[in-house]
Amino acid sequence: VALDSSDRLVLFKPPGWEVDYGIETVSDSERKLSMYLRALLPPRPGRWHITGDAGYTFGLLHRLDVPSSGLVLAAKTYAAYLDLRLQLNAGLIERDYIVLCHGSVPPDLTEVNAPVHWVKKSREPSAVLPKGKPSRTMLKVLAHLSLGSQDFSLVALRIATGRQHQIRVHMAHVGYPTVCDGKYAEGSFEVDRQWCPRNFLHRYRLAFQDRELCTREVVMPLPDDLKIALRQLSAKGRHSAEVQHRWLRGLDLLSWEQMQTLSMSASDDGMPLA
């Protein structure tokens, strides 16, 4: 539990756990976040009934892909759920991510706006298709790195919509798939697994309003497995080296707006640094 208030809380979801929505869940995994939530807040008459109610997604407000890690918002009461759902639909809940992508993402790529289509209750991957729902991902390139002859980019993202696998399918769509993604980057998956244990996607920050209308912010540094992977890369330039160091140390976990985009000059300001 990353934050616990009177009627809502923020959980840290480790990789391999599923944010399940009850009747919409297609996985038979035993590691479901709803089970943890019910163990933490067992439903009983007059208290925490929502954690056992699949119709209200057990109080869970949004998904996070199974191989990914990060913060998940949950409600303890129906009133809190409806309030947070209103905030989510109005775009008032801030969800910020850090991802490692293949290739040198150009710093002037700041948004991916492409419709995402998926089939509910299906294991099929999402896809960018004209019949999909409008989907918008905002990004800031923070650092350029390398491993041998391969180039990578550390990118901070914020989603304005929450489609299934949105970040992964959007980054693959523009030619910079996330590292160690067996669903959207099959060609590089086996090679990536040799140095990165799972999909490099982490929701590091959530911000929302509490029942008193005060903004609550929660941040979570990179988990150790992703730090180990990031540490194996060489920074391409001094600015990228500084960014890499800060993420490895868990420093300056700023909101997406406050993140400094890698400048075009800084993206090629010298030879790779060890």
C-alpha cells in the first residue's frame, strides 16, 4: 500500500500481477490484485462491500498490464468509486509512466494520437485501426542510451485515454516498441530477455483529488529489476547520463509536465558514457 486514506488508497502492483475486472477477466492467474484488495479489506456488512463487487470492478479504478509494474488507484466505498470514476472520465487523474523503448526516439515526437481497437474478453493484441477508439499518449524523451550496437530511449509518458495496452501499441505503431514486449515486439523479445527480465513499463506517479478536494500525489521509484536492466546501458551524452543516474537513484520523480525533454543538441552531445 503506497497511500491509505479514509475512503481510497493507492496500491503498488508488482510485475506478474493482474488488475482484474471480474467478469471481464480472461486470465486464470492466481495473482489478481482484487484478491489482495479483498484480503486487505475483506467485505463485510456495512463496510468495504465494494471489494467483493465485480459490478464495480472490486473498487479498482484502472488497469495496468500484467508484465508492468506501478501504482493503481482503488476505492474503499461506492461514493469514493463514483467520485474517482468521474475524475477519471473528466481527465483529472494524472497517470505518469516511465518506459524504455527501442531506437533513438526523436525529442520532437511529443504525442501519439491514433485510434486503438481491441476485443473485450480476448487475449488478442490491441491494434491501431480506423475503427478503434480515440487514443492519445503524450511523451517526453528524457535520455538516449545504448547497449552494444542497439539504441534505446528512456521516455516519460502521460495518457489522456486508457485503452488496452495503449502505451505499448502506440509506441510500436510509431516504430519504437517498448523493451521486452512479447506481444508488440516479438522480433526483439528473446534478445531483450537476456538483459531485461520483463516489459520495461512502470507507472511511477498518480495524482488525484481526495474527498476534501485536495490533490494527493503518490510516486514510486523504479523497481530493482528495472534498475538492474537500466544500469547495463550506456548513456549517449552527459545529459542522458545525468537522467539515467537520477532514475537509478530514485531522485526527482517529477510530474510529466515538470520533466525536461532531451534537447536535439543534447541528444548527440558526445560519445556514449559508461
